[in-house]
Amino acid sequence: MRLTRYFLPVLKETPAEAQIVSHRLMLRAGMVRQASAGIYSWLPLGYKVLRRIEEIVHQEQQRAGAIPVLMPTIQSADLWRQSGRYDDYGPEMLRITDRHDRDMLYGPTNEEQITEIFQAYCSSYRDVPKNLYHIQWKFRDEVRPRFGVMRGREFLMKDAYSFDLDKASAIHSYNQMMVSYLRTFGRMGLKAVPMRAESGPIGGDYAHEFLILAETGETQVFVDSELLDLNFQDREIDYHDQAQIQAICDEWTGAYARTDDTHDQAVFEVEVPKERQVTARGIEVGHIFYFGTKYSEPLGAMIATPEGERVAVHSGSYGIGVSRLVGGIIEASHDDKGIIWPESVTPFDVGLVNLKQGDAETDAACEALYGQLKAAGLDVLYDDRDERAGAKFATMELIGLPWRVTIGPRGLQSGTAELTWRRTGETHEVSPEDAVSRLAETYRGL
Ligand code: P5A
């Protein structure tokens, strides 16, 4: 993409209304535009990142056995009356009346709707286990929408729902989602840790939040310092191997604890010596729940056991804040110049900077490299504006592309370009061919 043809409305000024760094950077980098309180339009650069995050979530959900569907955003109030949540949910629910005076709502979550679908088609132990998920917009009329997309009113969520014959098998489904979350967040360059949590309006008695550790997090937490280095990458996972899945969950859930609000003390799932407890702050990017028969009973989702008995199906629901993750990743990965995207979610793989736009030789070299990078399968943002070098670098640094290739008359004399790594500023002089092959190698398999 040529920058002169793109739509990248970067701001020079720091917007006054933005309180946290990710919100400031998203506005400055032209990623989103507020439409009204807590409601945002996704501009091209932001939308690209959102789509990449969605794609990773899709892949990891399906790898774990979840099946994609798409349910509507607008739901009928009657379903929610059956579960009893229409009244319970309170003012956070956006209630709508249609022209026939029927009560509708903009879904804040989909437990009722998916349970209705399940009960319509499934009636036997042979129909389970099943896990259905979608990535769909939600609306919650938050009292204080703030921090940009981190706490929006309209936001994009991945929500999965599992159906099992009994509690033991439902916990396996729950554990599968926990492991898939570790993989999902790991692929985005995040360290997200599961922590025992309250179940709130979703219900049930077993829940974990996934928190990414960042200074601006809303939740204060304690972490077992010994386990901070626990790493998940490069592990072969067999989602059907119940023992392996359980073992991974046990390993991870022991390490983190929330602050006890009343005593300001750590409550770990397992004993952790005081000297190993360090405090940190966390941003909730996922939340998983086991709630048994809370929705299946009132909505009549019954299945026959092998013995012919009819029982209510055991369920859980599993959320990821897809749009929140865009802000969360920035919170976890930025410097004073701007965003630093992990390669897995970056809006463009590489930025190409022409230091002397209008100079025939430099332009020709840039055009040639632009073509080669694209031919190697890379997504390139070519800054072909007639601007000073400083301004071009500042834009690249602000929008956070992991790699930059710079071409100018001086380098061209010796046949080189500069390849710069955004994270450290480390620069290498390489031939254009080397730049292409190094970048292609870096992005292979991502
Ligand atoms: C789980 C899936 C649920 O709603 N029902 C379906 C369950 N859980 S949750 O914790 O309430 O939300 C799941 C994740 O959505 C993100 N999230 C938000 N993101 C942006 N703005 C908001 N106002 C907002 N509210 C929730 C969080 O990441 C949360 O973990």
C-alpha cells in the first residue's frame, strides 16, 4: 500500500481526552474514531489489527475443537425472561422496542440464545460434547465507558459455549478453552495469566479471568515470581488428551492470585511463600465460566443419557475481548515514540521509507523493492510522501510496524538499504535482496 493512497489520519497533537497510553496512541495513529461515548469506528489501520487478532482467535478456537457460528446482535427479550436475566441484568442492557411493541435487546452476551439453538436440535448424549462460538459485537451500557476500546459500550467479543453430558466432561471442555487461551494470547506476544475470578452476571461457581500484566491494568494482582517465566510456546498440545490438558491448567492456575479486596493480601489457589509474591496490575482480556445447568434447565436443554435418563446439559461460556485486545497489546508493547506491534498482529509487515522522494534513482530503487517485498508475500506500507525523513520515521515509529526498510541516495551508492527493527532501533545495512529474504524468513509461518 502506498501511503499517499491510503487513509491514515495520524494526529500530531496528543488528544487531551485520552487517559491511558493505548488510547492516546490509537487516536494518534489514526486507528479509531469515537462515534459517541464508548462507541468507535475502526479506521483502516485499526481495522487491520482487529482482523488479525480475530484470525488468531478463530484459528485457536477451531484448533481446540470449537465450531464457528454467527448469532445476531439483536435478541428477543422473551428468551432472557425465561432464564430470569432480563430483570437481573439491569441498566447495562440496552433495551429496544420494535414497531410492534415487542421488547428486544442488543445482546451483551449470548448464553440464552445459544442454549435455545442447542435445545432445538440436540437431545442425546451422542450430540455432546459440542462447543459453538462466534465473534460478534456486544453492547453493554457501561456506567463509565473509558480508556477507548478497552472499556467500550459497543465492543467485539469472541464467545464460545460448551455443552456436555456431566460436570466432569464439562470441566474438560473448560480446560480445553483455558489451554487454547494460553496459546491464543501467546501468539499475540502477550503473557496472559489465568486467575480465579468471580462469575458475576454470567453465573456459576467456577471461573477464571485472563489478565495481561501491564502497569495501567485495572486490577491489582499478586504473582508468584518463580512462575513468572512460565512459557507456553512451542508445546505440542493434544486437545483430546485429558490428562495433558489438566496438567497444563494445574501448572498455570497455581501461579497467580488476585488481591483480596478487604485484606489487601494474596489469595492463591495453591500456597505461595510470601517472599515469592510480587504485585502487578492486570488487564482482563478473557474470562471463562463453568455454570453447569444454569441456562439449560430454564431453557429446557435436556439430553438423554446412555441409560435413557433425561438430564439438563452442563455448560460453560468462554469470552475473549477481541477489540479490547487491540488496546491491551499496545499497553503491553509501546515506547515513547509509539506502538511496537508484535509481528503476529501488525497491520503491515514492513514499512518502506523513501528518503528522497522525487529523486529518479531513489524512486526507482524503492519501486523495485516495493514490488519484491510484495512478491515475497509481505504486506508493505510504502511511505511515498514528499516529506522530510524525520517526519517519515516519526510516522513509522508511531504506527509501530515491526520492521522498516529505508532507501536513500547515500546507501544506493554502495547498493544498500537500511533494515531497522522497531523494538530496539537496531539497524543493519543490507542489500535489498537480503532485506527481502530476511523479512520473508521472519514472517514465515506466522
Ligand atoms: C463469556 C462469553 C462473558 O460475557 N459470556 C460469553 C461470558 N464474559 S465477560 O467477562 O463479561 O466478557 C468477556 C470479555 O469481554 C471483554 N469485555 C469488554 N471489552 C471491551 N469493553 C467492554 N465494556 C467489555 N466488557 C467485557 C473482556 O475482555 C472480557 O473478559
